[in-house]
Amino acid sequence: MTSLPQQAIAQIEKLPAADQDAVAARILADLEDEKAWAASFQATSADQWERLAAMARREIEAGDTVPLEDVFPVKATGE
């Protein structure tokens, strides 16, 4: 184990038992979610990726999208 997870565990161990369980449950759920996403991506064929890309291009050309900056505004540094 690297030092960062060890540091996180050391901090978690300082929490009350209920909070430790809540953090652990969240981590386990996140790991399961990542595993499911990885399996889904791995199971996606090149043809499926091409169809998805074509759909995205059509939506962009039709003006059915918004700039990413409108959804997630960039904050000025120093804020």
C-alpha cells in the first residue's frame, strides 16, 4: 500500500465508529461503481464507440449541446 491510503486510513481511524463505517461504505460503493464502469467500457465494441461518436457529432452540429464552460465555469486562480 502506498503512503496516501495509509494516511487516509490513519485519519479514518480517528473518527467515531459510525463515521468510520460510513466512510468505508462509501469507498466500497465507489470501488464497485468503478468496477462496473470498467466492465461496461471493456464490453463496448469499436462499432458502438463509433456510433456514440457519430451521435455526439450530430448533436453538436444541430446545436443541441452547450459549451462545457457553461456547465462547469472555470474559476479564476486565487479564489
